[in-house]
Amino acid sequence: MHHPRRVSRSTNVPLYQQLYDILRGMIIRQEWEPGDMLPPEPELCERYSVSRTTVRQVMAKLVDEGLIYRRRGRGTFVAHPTLEKAMVRILSFTEDMRERGLEPRTQVLSSGLAPAPEYIAQRLEVEPGQKLARLERLRLADGEPLSIEEANLVHDYCPGVLQRNYAVVPLREALEQEHGIRLVRAKQVIRAIPASKRVAPLLGIDRLSPVLYIERVSYSQYDVPVEFLRIHYRGDRYSLYNELQG
């Protein structure tokens, strides 16, 4: 069990936001499991040195988000994850390639912790500057470069996630098996852009060649955004397909 983080008065992040991030992180990492009773309000006030008002504000927000629920006269409990809704499946690169009859391979380009820039922080619903685990991988199909994926994960939800070798271990598998995080839905934006000076040589194409660019926010079974993904696909080798229902 991780030791609960403390709130800090030496930062300009409001106490309410700090406590919310701590408690939400503990629920998402399943340090408190579905059905567990949360400590009573006076205990939380004492543990985190915050006022009753702050604790109530945070609890109300967690209730609104469906992460916890109250039972009159009994206390506050961690909610069970929402059921997966019918949706177009979020295919991993490996699944996608195998379905197309191609042999997938991965090279890790970079891996490390970085503060969240404002743009990504907004999409992950965290404070700018919050620690992200950043993993950039080159994806190959039948030995030929096909895409570059840059995953940005809220590190508090999956501490130590970068310690695995993601040239061989699927990231999705590590999130599920080691951190209890299942990616059950995603929102993405797709557009065509010219290949940049950095992207072109990695994908083995000429600069300014067309690239399919995707930005995807993936949500856990608790309906919390956990990953912001940027993908550059070679436009000459990859087409997206979806089955749409009316």
C-alpha cells in the first residue's frame, strides 16, 4: 500500500484540489477497493490537516463523478466500476496488425517522467505540471516502420509503470495486470498533416509526406482519463477502418 501523499501549503495548488487528486488517485490505483468504506470525515481532516469544508467539497465531487457513494447512517464507500458500454473496440497496435495479417514489432524511442504541459493536463483533467509517465515507441509491421506512438499517462495512477520493457510487453497489459486500470473507452481526433523533420526519417518517408495524426484520450473503468496518446501513421501504408452503426 502506498503511503498517502500529504497536502502542501508551500504550493499555489488549492488544498481542495490536492486532496481531491490524492483521494481520487487512491481509488483509481485500487488502494481502496470497490466496496471499501472510506475513513470518516474527522479522520480525513486530521490525516491531511484540512478543514471539514475542504473534505466535504472533495467528497461531493467524488460522489458526483460516481467514484464513491454514501449510505445514510453507514458511511461512504468506493463505488464499483461502471460496466463497459457497447462501443467500437479500442484495438491495440498488436491486435490491429495481427487482424491485418502483419507481424508487429516495437522499438522504444524514449521513456521518462515529465511535467504535464497545459494542453495535455486539460485533456487528462489534472493540474499543469503534474507528473506524467511518457513513453514513445516506433511501431513496425513486417519489419517496416508504420507509426510513432507517444503515450502520456498520469503517473499517480500507475506509479513505476515505466519500469517494464515496452519493446516486448504491451502497455495495455501492464496497466491492467499491475495497476488495475482497464481502458474501456476513448475519444479521438484524426487529421492529415505533413510529416515533420523529426517524424519523417523515423517513419522512413520524405519530409512533408502525408501522415495520419491521431490524438486520443483513453478512460479507465472508473471513467477517469488516464492516457493521452499521440500517434503519427504513415499515410501511404495505413488506413483506418471503423464499423459504424445507425
